[in-house]
Amino acid sequence: MTGRLAGRRALVTGGARGIGRTIAIALAAEGARVGIGYRTSGAGARQVVKRIQGHGVKASAIRADVTREADVKRLVAGTVRALGGLDILVNNVGNFLVKNVEDLTYAEWRDLLDSNVTAAFLCAKHAIPHMRRGRWGRIVSLGAAGAYRAHGSKGMAGFYAGKAGIVALSKALAREVGRHGITVNVVSPGVVKDYDLTIPQARRRRDPDTAVGRPGTAQDLANAVVFLCTDEAEFVTGDVLNVTGGWLL
């Protein structure tokens, strides 16, 4: 298999649907063996595995709740066994909720923080030892453009707190692991309303909220993630790549 990621082994959390699905398939298209983690979308996970295998690379799917450390240990270990190692981690999982602070329950607050920043912490913690052994690794987490800008938006306090936490975690972690050949970055989406929309289809639509004038797609985000996982991006770390088409400039 040829491609910019030929021979690399990747794990994508939440890879059974939405943006995670597109990222997993894009990594496979560049030659990476890809494992996905999923919690409820078993049928979707099996379909993604077939799509990945269609690119001529190994694939795996493991059910796990990435807010639980025991599940994360099992997910990482199972992916390593299935793929023969682990070089790339994409932290895609992160729940979303719009709710004002005074109406937000403690359980909802914890869920937003745990599904976003705690999950990213746990997955990175257990993936890094495998990357260090090979002295090469890529960790890319999905953020949110509004969170990075600390953009005030009604009802977004919990979600933005979790995503801002991902940025802080990633920047600090980049300092810890950079000397081991591991980079850590964040890709922050703008608004993606239709996960199945292709870039050619998006070019035929108008979106007045973006500077480029078209809506964003999951493929735009996957392209950014793939770049950050390549050798060409080895000097990019601790950074946030906003893939928004110029939203919130």
C-alpha cells in the first residue's frame, strides 16, 4: 500500500460515524492501518471497517467508553494487537450540548468535560508509551473554533470549557513528548451541518457566514487531520488549526 501514511497504525475514537468516520477512511486512503473506537454504533463501525479494508489495509473496531480508563486501556491494547502497533491517535469523541449555565445540571457538565478533555487525556496517556517505543507519533484532537477564541456564545459554556481544555492539554503535552518524535495538535472545526456533504457539493452551495462563501464539510477536517499526521508536519506541534472557511475571523 502506498500513501503518505503507508505502514502507520492509527486509532480514531468515535470513528463509526460523522467526522470520525470520514477521518478514519481518509487515513486509510493514505495507507494507514486504522482502528476505530465506538460506544453505541456497532452497525456503523462494521461498515467503516469494510470501507477501511477496501483501501487494502488492516482495520479493527472495538467498543469502548473512552471516559472510563479501563475501557481506554482495553481499546488501546486491542488496537495495538490488531494493527501491530500504534503511531497515530485521533481524539474525535466529544459530546455537544447547548444549555445555559443556570439550567445545566452537574451531570451534564461532567459529561461535557469528561467526553471531551478527560477522554483525550486518557487516550493520550495510554497511547504515548507505544509511540515512544517507535520514537514517532501523532496525536490530533478535535476542538472547536469558538472555544479556542473564547468566543462568547449563549448556552455553550460547558461545551466550550471542554474544548478549551483540549487546547490547554495539547499544548502542555506537546512540550512533554516532542523530544520523542511525537507531535500534538488540535483541529478546530467551524460549523459542519451535513457530515455526508462532499467538497464538490459544498462548492455549489453558498454560506454567507464563511469568508470563502461555502459550507464546511467533514472531508475538510479529515484533510487537515491527515496533514498533521504526515512526516511533512513534523515541525508543527502544540498548535491549533482552525478549519472554518473563515468563520469567526
